[in-house]
Amino acid sequence: MLFIGQYGFDVADSEENARVFGRPSSRPGTIAAFPKVRLVILVEAGTHIIFDAFMCPYRIGERVRALKLLRSVQSGMLLMWDRGLHSYEMGQKTVSKGCDYLGRIPANVKFLAEKPLEDGSYLSWINPSGRLRSKGCRPIMVRVIEYTIEHPQNPAEQLTYRLITSLLDIEKFPAQLLAKEYHQRWEVENTIDELKIHLLGRKTHVRSQKPREVVQEIYGWLLAHWSVRVLMFQAATTAGVPPLRLSFTGTLRVIRRAIPKFQDLQTEDLPFFSIG
């Protein structure tokens, strides 16, 4: 399972960064303290490994950003996204890659119950925009799942969730199972927390004054997170435990303690660099 998440990086307050990346909106007569870079990530659920990311100016819409990450989905995968990413194009392009999806839809988007199903879900259609219809796009059949949960902060209040999915077989994928799995989507927030809090650990996340160096610095942080998570996956596989049982912060402490010893090693002591 894959999750799409997004985050805004504060970058150094320079004229070049502000011109290229832009600033968040603020009250009239004021400007935001820092320019921001939008980062959209594709996260693997069982390992928290970020295996694709897209950086762009802050002003670019979230749907446009998320569509870029579909370059990395493949047949047999299940992609999950939040309601802000719902669109015909998102569903159509995901399915065209052979990947299934499970996404939340906004309250203002309505679906007609064309065919009720035994598990409480129903089949409906999602229609293309006029622009896409002119290009020959046709309505796509989707399955809609509606359910309510207790509000996490007020148990007396109910929250209504509506999901759409390309998984139409209720025998293999009952509504209750998909509703349960969707709430693992919040694991992406834990991954973002690992990146911005534990790995970076400073208020101004990116210090470079020029846009080109900003991009390089963010890629450096992404590679660092990938390296830590891959090491955790390898250790978990060796120990025969799930990767998410291991602590990200604990792994960071182990790596940081090992860095001085690594720097003292000779080239011939490093198998990766040794001849033969």
C-alpha cells in the first residue's frame, strides 16, 4: 500500500527563494516570515520508505503535484489519498498504470447510488470534466463506501467518511476491511514527522539562500531518510520482525554514535570500497 502526503518546507528568507518558491498567504499588509517549498511524497505503508518525491513552488495546486507521483505506481499496488486530491484525472491515471486506489472524497462531491451492494457500499460513476470529455474520456465506474466514526476529540460527535475505490469485488475487498485499511493512511504523517522533526530538528528547515541549492539540500534530507529507513528494513528482515516495530529515533541514535568510528576506518576495512 502506498500513501501520498505533502508538506511545506520553510526555506531561507532571500529574494531569490521568495521569487522562485513563493510565500504562504498572510493577513493584509503583512508577508509570511519565510518562503516555502511544497514537497509531495509517496510513502510505502509497511516500511515508511519514501520512494518518490516532487518539489515545486508553494503556489502550485495540490492535485497537480500529486499527479506527478503517479509515475512511480505499478500494477498490483494500492494507492491511498486524502479528500483534497480527489479528481477524475487522479482516478483515471492511477488505473491506467494498473494500480488500484482508495481515496476520500469531499463532502460537496455527490454520487448517485447506481447499484447497492450487500456490504453497504454501492456502485456509481465519476464523470470527466468538459475538457477531458472533449479528449474522449468517459465516465469511470467506482465503488463508494460510506461510514461514520467517533470524533477523536468529542466522542459524542460522529464523523462521516466517504471513500471511492477501484476495488469493486466485495468478496475479496469488503467495505469494512477497506475502511479499516484507509485509516492507516495517517502513517504518512508519522513519516513527515520523522523527516521534519527528528531528522532536521530546526526551525528553518532549509538554510540555502539560492533555489538551486535549496533543491539539493532537500534531496539530501530525502536521501538521508531513505538510508535510515532502508537500514531499518534490512535489520528488521534479519531479525524477522516487522520494520515498523523498530524505532526511527533509536536508529538515528545508533547511526550518529557509529559515524565517528566509521570515519576512523581505513578504505580496506570497508567492504563496499574494497577491491574484490
